[in-house]
Amino acid sequence: MSSTPDAMRVSDDDRDRVAALLREAVGRGQLDLAEADDRLRAVYSAVTRADLVAVTRDLPQAAAVPPAPRSAPSRPATRSSAEWRSWLGVSLLLLGIWAATSLAAGHALFFWPVFPIAFWGLALASGAKGHGCRTLSSHRS
């Protein structure tokens, strides 16, 4: 097998990107529907990058098949800012409750908010997902 970029096998994502380019070309009037249909058939039967390049070679905006996006080194998915805002809001509420009860008592009480704040924060930071209880039947195929 050759190691040239055009000899590399394509993925479904590559085919979908080229199909989108062809649909845009139809919208701009660069291709008629019959020609676009023929090219789409070729796109979805393409095996290598060279096959995809041949389909779009004469289109000005797609002289070359767009490269597949390079994925960054895998890292754990980060939590959404909404989840972190919720954590911060509840943390501030718990701190407020602790401060109010300490003021009412006249001295600093045991700092109990550290437990829910820390455990929730660690769960968010580690990417743990709580999806509820899973039954035995959800594990069967």
C-alpha cells in the first residue's frame, strides 16, 4: 500500500464534508441536480482521498478535499460552565448559612460546608456523571 495522502482511506465524516461542498455548489449554481447526484454517488462510494478529490477538482472553493480535523490529544471532557455556576451558587449559599449560624451563636461553628462543597467540586473536576440508578436489565444485550 502507498503511504501518500491521496491513498489514505476516507471516513464517513470525510464523505459527509465533501457531500456538503457539493450541496453548496448546487446552491450557487455551479452544478445542476443530475451532475450533483452523480457526484454524490461517487462521494458515498469513495474509498480513498483521491476518489474524493476527483469529485471536487473542478469546483473553485473545493480544489482539495478539506482535511479531516485533527483531534487534540484526548483529555477528559470538561463540565459545562452551567454546572460550575450551580456549584458556585450552592457553595456561596452554604457559606452564607454557616456564617449566619456562626454569627447567631457568637462564635465560629464547625465548618461543615467544606464537605458538600469539596465532594461536589471533586465530582465535577473528575468528570463523574450521575445518571441515576442503573438496573440489571440495562447491562444486558
